[in-house]
Amino acid sequence: MRALERVDLLTLENRMSAPDHLFVQSVAKSMSVLEALGARPGPLSLNELAEQAGMDRSTAQRMAHTLAILGYLEKGPNGRGYVLGKKLLERTFDFLRGNPLMERATPVLADLQRQTGERVDLSLFDDLSIIYAMRRQSKRETFFATLVGRRIPTYCSSGGRAIMSFLSEEAVDDILDRSVLAPLTPKTVTDKAQIKVKVAEAKALNYGLSLEESLLGEIAVSSAILDHNNQPIAAVHIAGSCSEWNRESFTQRFAPLVIEAARALGRG
């Protein structure tokens, strides 16, 4: 299980043990089944599902059966094990359709990609991580890096650093203290002091930079989108290949464009 997903499941477990009378544990358990399937690609048997979700086999069987009836789980190839169901895509559609920022961002990102010829993304700020909600591919991509819904830790992403540059020092420290600072690549910066330097750079420049920290061979610049209260809620990203660009040429070419796009989408 990847570090970020392990944090999510531990957070869920801690909340389930808290004295919250409004918290429905059966719903939490069903969500942990879905998250367990998301943490490991491919079908999971009931035993694997129970182990991954941290519950006994009988509970896992009831949860999986119910979710399968509802369409959120499906049987794997040849009827073996469980995989995530297609109905989950409907909820993604509902979220994207119901978020006004997505509608405003669609033409802006389309125009940005035409200008740049590189991959452009929009991510949403979600505390310890950013989650990609819109992605427009370029000519060559790593498959998983093009998918909506991918999470990246806030501390090591260009968008996360751009977002943190608009937070107070106390808020940045809180994010770093609660994050699992595990490297995604050999070049991921995990030292808190160095991360804070990069956040300060993002504040001074109005864009964040990530150089092979979340994906080897990739350079990305991002600028934060602010709401009407001047709080960061999202980020626009431009990502390119290190085989075609160095830091200086990439930032000189694309930083002004990503800043302009983020400002166009802000305070909506």
C-alpha cells in the first residue's frame, strides 16, 4: 500500500474509535472496502479484501456483497475476487458536473494546452494531498499520471507548494507534521526545512516547482487558485519532460502562463 493511502486508512480507523455518536461505523467500513480495492490494483479475494481493509472475513463478505448489489463492486475476471464497479464513475461525473470551478476551468485549460503543447491539469486542495480533477494529456504520458482522481502529497507537488505559499506558517507546519514524508521518487524532497524553503520560493515567485519529485523525468510548474476569501482551493499545473526542458527554459516559458490561468479562475 502506498504511503498516502496508508495514512487515509489510519485516519479512518482513528475516527471510527473516537466517541462520535453521529459517526456510522458500517458506512465507514464499506468505504474502507472501496479504499482497499483502490490501494491494490487487480481483483482481491475475500481474504485479501478483509486483510487489506482491516476487518474479519465475515464482515468483508457482507460489505462486498452489498456494494456489489449496488454496483460499486463487480466480480473480477472469470468471476474471481472483486474489483471496483463502474458505478463509481457516475459519482465522479456527479462531482465534476456539480462543481462550478470545473465548468469555468474547461475552456481555460483547453486554451492553455493549445498554447503550451504540454500536459495541463487542475488539482483540488484536500489537506495533506492534492487530487487531480481535470487532466489534458500531451503527446507522451505515463498512463497513471494522466488519470483524474490521482492523489499527490501536498508537500512534494508543485501545486501543493503553490497552495501552501498562501497559507500561514502555522498551517504549513501543521500539514508537514501530519504528513508521512515518504519519497515518491529518489528526488523527492522530504526534509521539512527544505520543503519550507521551496514553499517560500513559491510565495516569492507566485508559482510552485517540482523537478522529478512525483514522477521521474517530469518537470511541473503550478499556480494556486484562490477563492473569494483569498484562500487557496486548487491549482493549475503545466507538466513537461526533462528530456526536452531544463528548469530555466521551462519556468521562463510556462510560469507566466500558469499564473495567468490560475488568476483567471480565482475568486469565483
